[in-house]
Amino acid sequence: MQFICYPKCSTCMKAKKWLDSHGISYEERYIHEKNPTYAELADWHKRSGLPLRKFFNTSGQRYRALGLRDKLGEMSEEEALQLLASDGMLVKRPILVDDAHVLVGFKEADWEQTLGTKA
């Protein structure tokens, strides 16, 4: 299981603490050091069933600086994936990926339901 995160992100810290408290093993990957590739993002998007906009860090400075709130709706899927792959700080985090799951962002109830564990 891969845990893609940004170590200074408070939501990532909460998710990591949750994983540790549930005894779930994972490989940590820092999004600012090893950004997800286009192929990874395309695969995760397809497997997650989520709209592509859910993969964008809408509260991030770069998202706002690029004016993506207004531009995202006009972009093709290809353009949006290329943009995400170009800058890890545009990608919503954390992302938890294994053979069966792709979880984007941390909502404890969703993680419990998906991973089948309870605190």
C-alpha cells in the first residue's frame, strides 16, 4: 500500500496517525519529492470512480494562483492529468493506493468503510 502525502500537511498527519493506530502497513511517498506520473494519475482516476476534479488540491496556493477554479471545467481530461502530473502541490492529498483501493483525501469514516477497520 502506498501512502502519498506531504509531510507538513495536517490532513496527511491525521491520516498517517489513523493508519498507524489501525496497524495498517504502508510505504510513504512524499508528493513534493516524487510527484505522481501521468500514467499513475490516469490509472488512479479510472480505478477510483471519482471525478477528476477531486484529484486537485483546491485549497492550495498553486491552484488559486493558476485560477484553476474557473479553468478546470474547460480543460480536457488529458490537459487536467498533464497539469496534475506537472506539479505535486496541485494534487489532493493524501492518496492511499493498493491493488484494491484508491482513496483521495482523508475522511475517517470513508477510510474505515473502505478498509474495513474500526477505531
